[in-house]
Amino acid sequence: MASHGVPARKLLFACLLMALVSQRYIEVARAANSEAHRRLLQTLDCKAACTDRCKAASLNDRCLRACGTCCARCNCVPPGTYGNKELCPCYANMTTHGNRTKCP
């Protein structure tokens, strides 16, 4: 009778271990999915960001239009009124049909 108890214990232990591993896998997958969903929902207020970016521009309307397009596509506007484009690579690398930088 003792010999039958050992395989049953091993089987029970294996089942419990698999249940714990499965539960942990589900928790990790849910956390990753939740974080990805949160990142998708975070969108930049382009109007406010571009107003701040273009406040020193001499051609304010043109700056706001270009900045708004870039912000909508990249969901990013560099801080300040000039420069800092390395903080938003998509914004920095966008060009016009004439191959000039598009974003102010």
C-alpha cells in the first residue's frame, strides 16, 4: 500500500505545481496586456502642446498647422519652442514632399 501512495503524491504535487505556474503565467499576461492598453489610451493633447511649441513662431498659424499634423501622427511634441527634437524621433524625422523637415 505504501508503494501506491508515492506515485499519487507525485501526481498531486505535479498538478499543484502546474496550477501555480499557470496562474502566474495568466497574471503576467494580464499585467502586460493592461500596460499595453494603458499606453494606447494615453494620447497627447496636441492643441495644447503645439500652442506651447509655436508661441514664439513668427508664422504662428503655419507652425500650429504643421505641429498639429506631426503631433497627430507621432503622438509627441518636443518640449520648448525650439530644438529638443531628439526627444521625439518620429517628429524629428518627418519630412515634406520637398524633403525638408516638416515639424517645427
